[in-house]
Amino acid sequence: MAGIARKPQPVALHYDLPEHAHRQLCEIRDALWQLADLADGADPKAKPLKVDARPVFACFAKYAEELAVVLDSCRWHRPRR
């Protein structure tokens, strides 16, 4: 994908992430990148696709819910100085 730079970043500096939580975050990240790839790969000369907004919003709600589950499974701690 040419339009969006992807640099791996450390995940949640102030959370103790269990291995399963890290895996889930990576899966969510990859799914969002796939959606971005679809948008970026669209033919710029094509007519705009008319889509009902409800499924799009439901998709984002699904990922927000999945992120909430992952974050709720983690333990937050104060940053070390």
C-alpha cells in the first residue's frame, strides 16, 4: 500500500500485556490495515461507491468492542521514571 506508512510500534507502554492480548491487538491491527488497503487500492477514476453507513459503523463498533475486551484483560501501571 503506497499511501499509508506502516511502522511497527511498541504496544501500550503502560500496560502489562498478556501474550494473548498482544496477539489479539495484532489481529485487529491487521484487519484494519486490510480495510485501509481496500480503500487505498480503489480505482480513483471509478464512481464513488454508495454504501449504507450502518454496516461501516457496525464494523468500527465491532473493532472497538474487541479492543475494549483486550484492554480490559490487561493491567495498567504507572510509567516508571
